[in-house]
Amino acid sequence: MNTLMTVLHTLLTPQDGWSAEFFLRVALSVLLLFALVIFIARAFGSRTFASFTSFDFLINVTAGSLVASAIMGKNLIGGALALLCLAGLQWLISFFSARFRPWHDLVDNPPVVLIEHGQYQHRVMRRVRVSMQSLEQQLRNQGVTEVEKVQFAILESGGTISVISGDASQRSVGTLPRRTG
């Protein structure tokens, strides 16, 4: 029991012990980094901390880790500079991605058709690792009760599934993903 209490005490005590300086450093770090994150979001655009694609998700996870490390670490400036560099890199990559399709295809997952004209695309579903159960759950979430009425179900690059239902003759195919084989 003594060992358990010692380990628990070690886990719950800051490295340099509890002090007013520790609380002040954490509070000021949070305030300063919060201001920096707001500045970055305003300066670099709303996409900087959005989760549109798998690339954006990775940027957000990395940014969260940098903020946490900077708040709990001794060097706020290093974390702040790393966060600024990450935001700049994300802005640069999204800039090129929005302008050049090959660049976009390099850094992002393409959308994939999972259901086409009421037919499950089993081979594609296996390739992108979407189970029948997960897809059917998404269909139910969107109010679809009959797969035959689904014109297209598309796994978007951000991981969501879009469902286009109804009469095929009334649908424009302008927003369907390119076929990638």
C-alpha cells in the first residue's frame, strides 16, 4: 500500500512541486497560448483548426500536442514558435492544395463511392476498410431505410459519409468524385 501511495503522489505532484509560481506559469501560459491560437486562426483562416480532411485532423492533433507541451513545459516561446510554424505549413499546403489538383491528391484522401445506384461496392468498401455495419449505421443516421433508394453513398476525405437518395433522373452528377479505379 505504501508503494501505491508513493507512486500516486509522484504522479499527482508537479516535477518541481506545488507552488504559486507553478500555478502562475500554467495560467499565464494558457492565456498567452489561447491568444496566440486566436491570432493564428484569424490570420491564417478558419481552416487552420478545422477538421475537413485527414491532413487537417493531423494538423489539429499536432497543434494540440504543441499547445499542451508549451503550457506544461518550461519554454513557452519554443512551443509558440513551433505552433506558428505548423500553422504556416498548414496554410502553405492548403494554399497549394486548393490550386493544384495533383498537390491536393498527394496530401489528401480522395472521396470514394461506397454505394452506386443502390448497389454496395464491396470491393471498394474492403479497400477503404468500411464495414457493412458502419455504412448501414450511417445510412440510418441520415434517415435512409432502403438501400435501393440510395443513388450514391460517398466516403468523403474527412471521413464522413454523404448519401444522395431519390430519383437518379433528378440528380446532377457534377459533385460526384472522380473514379480512381
